[in-house]
Amino acid sequence: MNRMMITGVRVLTPDATEAPFASLLVEDGRIAAVLPPDAAIADAALHDASGRLVIPGLVNAHTHGHGGLAKGSGDKWDLALLLAHAPWVSGGRGLDDKRLSTTLAAVEMLKKGCTAAFDLAAEFPAPTPDGLDAMAEAYGAVGLRAVLAPMVGDRTFFQATPGLLDALPDQHRERAGGLRMPPAEDILQAIGSAARNWRHGAAGVQLGVAPTIPLHCSDAFMQGCQRLAEEFGLRMQTHVSEARYQAAGGEVQYGSTLLAQMDRLGLVTERFSVAHGVWLTPEDLALMAQRGAGLAHNPGANMRLASGIAPARAAIAAGVTVGIGTDGSSSSDNQNMFESMRLAAFASRLWEGAEEADWLGTAETVRLATAGSAALLGLDAGSIAPGKLADLVFLDLDHVNWLPLNNAANQLVWTEDGSAVRDVMIGGDWKLRDGKVLGVDEAKLARDARAAGTRLAEANAATREWCEAVAPFVACHCRALAGRFTRVQRLLRAD
């Protein structure tokens, strides 16, 4: 039996309200016991972690590993503009680029105290066995757990957005209309093949499925994704009502909310989670709670892309399991879960008429980013308690962020930015020691990333030129479409 006694530490309690001194016994990758600080266990290797605060690993409820190479790509983009620019932002990727981009995202998450992620991974035009293996191997090398869910659809952005093609000038309509996704059956077959031959579970990487956005998927395609989820027990996550124009598009296309349509097709189950959900209605939230579905709250990306503020408190009150995510680095530009917690707590204070009881408190926010997110991934993690996975983050209490230690939860959310993370253990094994990633040559990673950035910028230059030309027409149409959805208000208003 592999046993380790971690001594000299402050340990965040499962409710995240206190951090008393304690010792931790780790056996075979799980927490065996939380013991008094002076406890002794025979035959256990000792690790003195004096001067450290130990917290459960943060769990990223929603990200995109393919965004690792795309950070800092845009400025004044809303979601429609991000999607319009996606062909050059994420285009031209070879197998090595897919591995590299995911490695960059995973390394950043690890160094900032994250131990697992729900990754909606994109390959254009469709997922491939080699691509999924490369991305899974990237997580395995860094040591992060992951649900790797290929992000798929059988309609392009221009086909999926009601009225968009007709709104484009002739010189752009022909090119946009000529874009096509592969046949739905080919995409579904590729995911099914990957599921039958998946070999990364031992490394903590599970396969999922992600019909990207309801409007981007035919009904038959979404039902095909659900059949795969049922057959192979896959977790499913979908961008639902992220932006107001999408919510409006749902009413145009289906005569209902996007979530109601997905439920009619059988997708909303206990394995299903909504990413973003900014424009979900109260009826949507009640339906999610009834079905046991979850919500991945991404406050940074929602504000960055002008999507609005997701109804996290209303979701919790309805009985929905809520986790916190960063979104991908092409839409939020970092993988810092500490920042995501901070922004989630901040955003909860901006609802008109909200009182203190409606705000997300710091201890509650920590629980959302740990146990809440872990539930969306199906992980037995997220708190430091006997039987839980030994996914632990060690913070330096001598770091300026913790001088002095006044309140652990408050400082985790208000003060910590990832810079005090020193060590990370996942499944009882060290993955980060004194700020250094053990499974990856970080100097080589830096060289490869710089070279790839230069090469991809040159390869995608012509595509970027066209995307920039068509973007103003996309923005105009989608903003007009957005105004047709009036069921709920999720943006701050100037009176």
C-alpha cells in the first residue's frame, strides 16, 4: 500500500469556512484520514509541508484546450464575432499543434491550482482518432484529469444563425454559404470509434461528447450524440443560451428555448451540463433541476464577450448543480480558476435588486469551483475528506497574498491569483513541485509555442483577412436578432 502522511499544514475544511492545522493521510491515491496535527502513522512516508495551506484541487467546469495557442487573439469581440473569427483563430492546426495547444492549457491550469477540466475540444472539420489521442496524451503528460469532449456540429455558424446568410453582401454570401461541415453520420461514427477504442482512462482522461451549440446541430445529429452518450456512458456538455442572439435564434428555429428543444430530444439528463446558460429562463432552470442536469458558470468569458451575467444564484436556488469554469483561452484569455472564482463572486453582486443573501459568498464560491465542478465531471473529488481523491493544492502562506492569514475563504477568492501555488498532487502523485511541472519540459514548450504562433499566423493570414471583412455584417445581424429575445434580462441597463 502506498501511504503518505502530510504534516505541518493548514487544511481547508469541506465547507471551506476554516483552515485548521491538521495532518493528512493519503493512501493509494485517496485521502484516508484527516488527523490531528500531532498524529503518527506507522509505515507512512512523511512529507513536511509546514507553512502551506492545502486546498482541494480546483476543477475547471468548462474550457477548450484548443484555445491554448489562441490567447490574446481579439479585443472588442462579442460571441458572434468570436465565432466569425474562429476559422483563423483556430485554423490550420496539425496534429502537433493540437497536442501543443492542449499541453499549454493544461500546464497553465496545473500551475494555477487546477487538477481537472471539462474540455470541449475542437478539431476542424471533425474529430479524428489521432487528434483525440494527442490531446488526451497532453493531459496525461501534464497529469491533469479531464473529460475530453469533442465539440461537434453538422451546421456551420453561417447556416446555424437564422437569417445570417441573407444578411451578408453578395461577395461574402457565396463564400459563407459554401462552407460545409462533414455529414452528421461521419462525425458520429468518429466519436463512436473513439469511444470503443478509448485507452486513456488509466491516465484520468475520460471521453465525453459536446454537441457544440443547439442551433449548430440538426435534431437528428443531437439525438445521435445522445445515443452515443447512453451507449458509452459519456458526459455531455453544450453551449446553451450563451448569448442573447442564440436565445432569440432558438425561438425563431424551434418556437421555444434552446434547452426546451434539447429536452424534447432527450439530451437533458443527469450526465448533461449547460455551459454558460446566461439567457436561461426560470422554466429552463426548473427543468434542469428536474432532470439532474448541471450548469458550468463562466463569468470571465461572459463579461469578456458581452454575453451578460449568468443566473448562478437562481440556478442554485432551483436545485441545479453549479460549477465554475474559465472557458477557453481564445474567449477568456487565461486558465486561472482563482480569477474565475473572484469574477463569479463579483458578478453576483450586480443583479438589480439583489441583497447580500443573493450574493455568492467566498466559501460558497470555493465550493462551486471544487465540489460543484467535480460533480459535473463525475469526479469523486472537490473536498478534503476521507475517501475523496487526493487531488490537493499547496499554497505558500509566506507569499504576500497570505500575509497575514485573516480568512482562508476570503483570501482564496479576493486575494489569491495563482501565484502562491507551490505544489500540486493529483491522485496522490506529485505533478507540480515548487512551481515546476514534472511531466513536461517547460523550456521546450515555450520554444514550440513561439514557433507555432508565428507559423500559424502566417498560414491563416488570408483567412483572417476574409473574417475581418465579414465580421461587421455578422455583428450587425446578430445584435439585431438578439433584440428579439425579451423573456429575461441578463445585461446591466443604463436608465
